[in-house]
Amino acid sequence: MPVRTLLEKLLAPFAVDRRVLALAFARMADGIGNSFLIVVIPLYVGSDIVGGATFGLGESMIIGIILSLFGFLNSTFQPLTGRLSDRYGRRKLFILIGLGGLAVTNLTYVFARSYVELVVIRGLQGVSVAFIIPASVALVNELATTDERGGNMGVYNTFRLIGFGAGPVAAGTVVNLGPYALAGTTITGYDAAFYVATVAAALSYLMVTVLITDPESTEANAGADLSIDVFDRSGSNLLDPIFTLGVASLFMATAIALFATIQPQINARLEQGATWFGLQFAAFVVAQILLQTPIGRACDHYGRRPFIVGGMMLLIPATLVQGFVTTSETMFVARLLQGIAGAMVFAPSLALAGDLAGKGESGSKLSVLTMAFGFGIALGPLSSGALVQYGFAVPFVFGTALATLGAILVYTQVEETLETTAPVPVVGGD
């Protein structure tokens, strides 16, 4: 089979605007580099290379601050950068600013030798990624029509998650195989990992520069409002539908992220090792990778709301059961179901918000969802770490309560945006 034919068959399920596919690959590249650091930074902090003032904090607390600071700053700045990209109508420029900042800060880790320096660098990375996410999602939204918006969001998220999932797998190996000899110079495993992250961000920057252009439909919106609508201005519901989806995304992300912090308690309860925990953690990501694109395309045909409501409903038992399972296999199934629930909610929610966004509003409207999801990912580990002392099931009961409230809000406050059923897309057709 000719190579071109083989590539066409492999990419057929992802038949979207070439700029969406290019952006998806670019986000996959920077996702690999960024997720590298999730594994490498804790190891680097615990090494003899880093020292300096700790201000009375323990090593584990410093690691927690460094990792969580990224998420909080990233989420905090997203509404601002999203609205600025609306005001100037320059999605590509904002993405390049963020990728450039990410590449530079990845490289500066090589020279960091104190805890304070690591905190500052990771904080700057959070701000850099805040430039990337809203502008990227807005660009995907503007490159799509209503009939294909869900599919575009699904493809974009699929490749982004592939990058995010692949990074941690390779990061530990790169560190452990060091030091490396290159052109007569010895490079430590840590420095090699930072170089890989830098190259990944630089590659992403190059791809966006060469392959991405702002769509002609993008318009500058100098009057873009920096506020977030909480109440529905139309009066048909109490809450604004995009705000409601943001709250639901916050609750969903919090419930999903409860798992990571309490690895020792989970392993002790299930009498399992790190391998099983890794499989259970990966189950969520695998489900997302496999289902984001088909669910995104399906919501273009059957509507956004059924998938969002169904996903939030599925999240309730999938979260609750994790507090009461007694075997590794059932925990794996529960995490897989959470991944399915997340896939049912995320791409259709972005598509629905994109349907509601007016011209020049994609960055500000969609940043509500990405900001909320980021805050949830940061709040989940903090919640489980604080609640597990009251009993193993308590964090998961808390997450179940959030999922239930989110499902109620979506069911009562969010209406369908597709007026008619779109035709089934013919992938690879003329």
C-alpha cells in the first residue's frame, strides 16, 4: 500500500480543516513537553541540585506549590487573554506569545538552582499557557461551522490529550537513563528532560508559524467585555448557559482529579502496587483519547445537550463507586467510566458554547469553560488530600455531590443550540 494512501486512511477519522489538524498536532507537541515537567519537577526538587530558602516549608509542600501554581495562574489569566484575543482578533499571535514563553521558560529550568527560581519559572509558564488555550480553542471554533464544530473540538482535544498522556511515560525514562554524552559534553537526565520540553515547545511554535492562519471570519472586537455573564439575559432561564457549563466543568474536573493525590491510600485499600495505580490513572486519559472525536462528531448530528446531560449523569455513579470498590479491576472500570463521562461532556460543551458565541467573542466565551476546567483540576487534589483523613470514601462522596449538582444545573439551565439535525458527515468523501 502506498505511503500516501496509508496516511490518508489513518487520518480519515480526523478529516477536518487542515489548520485545525495542524493546531491539534502543535498542541500535542507542547502537551508532551509540558506534561514532561509534571514528572520531572518533583524529582528535580528532591534532588541535590536544588537548594536555597524553603521559608519553613517541607519538600512535599514546595512541590505542591510549584505544581498547583501553574494551574491556578493558568486558569486565572485565561479570561483576560481570551478577551484580549477577542479585542484584537489575533488568535495566532496570542498562541505564538504563549508558545514562545513556554519554550524560553522550559530552557531556564536548566539554570535554576533554588526553590524560589522554580516557583517563579513555573508561575511564568502558567501565564504563558494562559495565552495558548483560549486563543487555540477560539481558533478551532472559528474554523468550524455549526455542523462540524463538535467534531473539530473532538479532534483538537484528542491530539492534545495524546501529547499530555505520552509525556509522563517518557519523562521518567529520560531522567533515569542520564547522564548523556553529547559532543564531548555531559548532560544530566534532568537537563535532557528540560531540553526535550524546550524542543517540543519550539516545534509547536514552528508548526503554528508555518501552518496556521487566522480565519477571515475573525473580527476584532474592541468592545469585548471583561465580565462573565452569570444570569441569563434572555430571561428563559435563571443562569447564563455558558456560565452554567463552566460551573459543570469545574465540578466535573474536581471529581475527576480527586484520584491523583491519594495514591498511597488507594494502593493500601486495594492491596495493589504502582503499576495498577498507573493503569487506573491512565484509563481516564485513554477513554478521552478514543472517544473525544467520535462523540464530537456525534453531537454535531444528534445535538449537544443529550451528551452533556448524559455525561454528567454517568459521572455520578462513576465517581461514587470509587469510594467503595475493593478490587483493582473495579477501580479500573470506574476510572474508565469517568473517562467516558468526561468525553461526553467536554467537546459537546465547547461546541455548545461556540454555537452561542457571537463574532469576535469566541475567546471570551470559551475561556469560561477552559478556566473552570483548569481550576477543577487544581482543586481536586487539594480536596481529596484534605478530606481523605475523614475516611477513604469521603472525597468520592464529595465529588459525587458536585457531579449531582452539575447534572441538575445542566439539565435545568442549558438548552439545545442545534435547531435541526445536521447530516451525517461523510468522512473522506468528495
